[in-house]
Amino acid sequence: MDKYVGKRLDGRYEIQEIIGIGGMAVVYKAYDAIDDRTVAVKILKEELLENQEFRRRFKNESKAIAVLSHPNIVKVYDVGLGDRIQYIVMEHIDGITLKEYIKSQQTLRWKDALHFAEQVLKALQHAHDKGIVHRDIKPQNIILLPNGTIKVTDFGIARFSRSEHRTMTDKAIGSVHYISPEQARGEMTDEKTDLYSVGVLLYEMLTGRLPFDAESAVSVAIMQLQNEPTKPRELNPSIPEGLEEIILRAMQKNTASRYQSAAEMLQDIEKFKQNPSVQFEYKYFVDSDPTKFVNVNTPPANQPKTKEKKSAVVPVLIGVTVAVVLIVGILGVILGGQVFGLFPSGSGSTQAPALIGKVYNEVITDKAYKEFTITVDDKEYSTEYEAGVIMKQTPEAGKTLKGKREIVVKVSLGSKSQVLSDYTNYDINSVIDNLEKLNIKYKTMQTFSDEVASGFVIGTIPAAGTVLTPETEVEVYVSKGAITKFVKVSYYVGMTEEVAKRLIEGDGLTIGRISKQESSEYAAGYVISQSVAANSTITNGSPIDLVVSSGSAINIYLPVPDNAEKAFTASIYYNGKSLQSSGEIDPTALSVGTSGRRELRLTLSRSDVFTSSIANIVVKYNDVAYIEYRVNFDNGEYAKLKENTLPDSVLFNTPTVSEPTESAQ
């Protein structure tokens, strides 16, 4: 059995059963003998008492929730922080986690989601007012009672936001799917980090999905830092737009754009509840310098109107006529001169101007180049020239141009951008080959991973889907395999088989071979021994073999009639089948037992024959039903149910006349 179950803690708390096991502590259901109430007792695991970090976290949890008093936060009644045992006594909550409820419902109605979120926010507002940041808000740490009440639990990594004494271990802790970007970066956190987690919680309740999910924790953390979530209404169109705005504001990566307090977020929720069609205008990625449109048919405001002028149609027609006559005359002179060789075509020469490095659109509108015909022959990507800039010309600058003054240019398309592929779970060698073929700069980073095999990619920074430029260097995180962790083995002997299995897995170990063995010390179903001694340090994931009691062997003392003379055989029957026989016994050689009668000891073992720990058996005396017993293999006890009178024929060598007997079976 567990060392605490059945014991009384500090003379007050009667420990009844284990109701929860975590990485740091075991939670028990207990009875408070002084205040006459059921409580939950959270006890720091014995093997962690020497670990100063776990002691600090446990003390921090007790310190944090001891100063809190709110209907949506689990109550704390008592704290014990001794050297040999550390425990927190809390109210006993009979409910399920919000995570379990979400899984059962898949998606929640928005009214239900807000009902839960409001309670969480009110609990957080109370904690924040006391200077406490929870830092691990997630549905697994929220208990839902049958009446719909929410209880926030597990302040194990909470910290006092106003504390001046902060340690490195305060930084990047939390459940990766719900942590804020500042937590993922390992930065110091404040109240706004809890509000980000509430945004994720609302997102999950209303869409049935987490905003960021991947196979490895590293990949999820990278997504928390860089990716934008799919908008909730794209996953569940029934979500009102105003509620989507609330969720997205809570989940802003920049803390300045996020809700600044739980009260502020509650205020928006209340406005939304009063008018579900409300829109808050919390728009993100808005153009700060929108395009302006001007109606060319409308004069600008405040511009004075010009006086009406007389019709200019007649003067214009006269001018056009004169111009046409002049142009025709000039063309005639030129063409005639060319025909008769007076003016050679394209006469004169000049040098090609230097166009490389100039913007093409500016060149073709510049009067300095009006005598040249500039045409684009090709466009290419270039890391040297920005988009729209001339990168090559023919003929080259300074070349003499005779006749036609035509220059052909090549214009840059700018740097060729490309989208980074998702290399997660790909072999690093193939990823490197691919990156090099694409001329993408990269560097590899080695790290441990429990999810990704050694030599395979965990994730990248920037994340997959990012548009890269030639200057971007991609960090590729490569798995070194699971980190070798060392854990201390707990003491499992005396626990039930199921509890021992849960503790083994909770310790980071695996369940090995389970074998059965009779035991007079341990009842059936309890662990007799373990393959690795308690307090031994072994690698994470090592197997632990258990030997479990099959119950105690039962010694039945069969009374033999005082006047029996004839040799006899005693046989045990169960369900009509013979289990064992004593062999031929001389009754006159038997000694008198504590009952005052001659006795024969029969030993009955628990085996697969018996389907339960309690069974009825029949002992036959020389094949005549004699006594029926009820045996209990859990405690090794037995009781006589019926005893029949034996006929003289089985008791004496020369039988005498006797009364008919009643058969037991």
C-alpha cells in the first residue's frame, strides 16, 4: 500500500485514497477530523524533497494561493512545509477538467464558452490584484463542477509579479500550446501573459482546435513566436465577429496591442453579451497610409472657380490648320532632300549614355535621353540591383552610335524571394542538399527531442511558409534524440498493482513484467516486490518489474471423528472437480489440535482455478462429502458452512449399521 493511505497526517488529516498523481506531487482524498470535512491533500513526492527547485516551486504554490480568496480559485486550508514532508491542504473538488469537457463536446456554444471564460478572468483579476501571475492557464488546470462553476487550480509555477527576486527558472515555463510569445522567448512575464492564454482557451473552446499545433514542442513554440493563427470564424463561421475580435486581441503577440488587464477583457465580453452584433473595430494589419482617391471631375474644396471664358473653338481650329500646313511643308522638304541626297538619314554620331544602375522608368521619361530609343530586352532576378533598375545595356556606355540611336537594356526584377518549405521530420542530409540547391543560407542547431528521432529536423527559424530573401539565414534545428534523463525510483511495495503502475509511469519509467506470487504478508492485488530498489537512480524510461500477491495460502484444519479407525483419503473439490488429495491417512496417528479434535492440515493455494478471491469448496472423506467451507484468499481465512455425519463404513474396518447420511453435493 501507499505509505500515506490509511495514515493520519499531523494527527488531523486521515488519508483515504490517491486521487491524482503529477510530476511533482501526489494528491490524496482525506478527512479533516477537526473541521469534519473532506479535503484534498497535495504532498510533494518524497524523492523530490532534496531538490531545492521543486521545494521552491511547491512553497511558491502554497504561498501564492494562500493569499487568494475567490469563489473561482481552489481554496487552501492548511500548509505544512517541514523537512520530512511538505503538503498543501485544499478544498476537495468533485468535477472534471475543462479539457475533458472540451474533448467530449468538440466545440462549445459561444454562450457556454464565455460563461467559463468570464469565471477564469474573474479569478485572474483577483490574482493579478494580489500581484500573482498564474503563467500556466490551460483547460487541464481548470476544474468544471456539475453546476457549471469553474475552479482555477495549480499555481505551481505562479510568481509574484511585483517580486524583486526573480530566478532564471521563473522564465520559460508553461504548457507550450498555451504560453504567450514572451514566455516562449524566456522573457519575464506579467498579467498580460495570462490573458494571452485565455485567448487560446477561448479559441480552443469555440473551434475545437488549438491555434498552433505540431509534433514537437519546439515547433509549437516557434509558431507561437512567428505564426498568425487561422481566424476562428474560418474554422467555425457561427462565431460572431465581435467575439472573434476579442479572441484575436487577447492573442496579439505584441503585449502593447493585447488587453492590458482582465477587467478590460471582461468589459468587452460584457458589451458583446449585451449586443452580440457589436464590432469593436480591433483590426490588425491595417494600412496606416491608405490610398487616397481624387475625383478629377470635381474641383478641390475651397478652390476659387474661374470666370467663364469665351469660346475657344474658332481660334483652335485656325491654329490646327496653320500647324498642319507647316508640318506638311517641312516633311516635303525633308523627304525631298533625302530622295535627292541632300540630307542623309540619321546623320551625325553620338556616344551611348551610361544607363546601368539607373531606374528604367525614370530614364525613359528623362528629357536628357529623348534622342535615344531605349527598349527592354529581358528582365532577371538580381541580388545586386533593386527591382526596376537597369543592370545591363547594349551597346555599352561610351560606344559611338551612328545612324539609329537605339539602346537595348536588361532590367532587374530584384531579389528572387522563395517560400521556405516544411522540413519537419525530414532527414537532415536531404534537407541540406535541398537548401544548397536553392541557394538558401542556413546553419544547423543541435538539440534534444523526445518526439523526433536523432538526425531528423525538429523545425526551422523562420518557420515553414516564410518568404525568404537571399539574405535570410535559416536556422535548422536537428534532433539529437531523446535526452538521457535520470530519475529516482519510488517505493512501490505495498501499493495496489494499479496505483503502482500509475506511479511508475508518473516517475518517467515503464511497466515491465508483472508476475503473481502467494503471500501471507500482502493481500491479493498488492505489490510484494519490485525489480529495482527504491531510491535507485536509473535512466528515464527503464522498465520496472513487479511481483504482485495472488493472496495467501489457506491452511484448513480438517477435524477427524474421534472414533475413526479406518485409513482415509481427504480430497478437496471445487465446482465438482477434484483439486488435490491428501493420500492415505491413518486417523489414529493424528494429533489433537486446538479444537480438541484430531486434525489433518490441508493447504489450499490460490490459482487460476479460482475465479475470485472468495470461493466455496467441499472436502470429501473417503469420497463421501464431509464438510463444505468458504475460503477467502485475501486474508487467508476460512469458515465452515456445513458438516455431514460420516457413515460407519468409511470410519471403521468392520462397519456397523448407521443412519442414512445427507450428501453435501
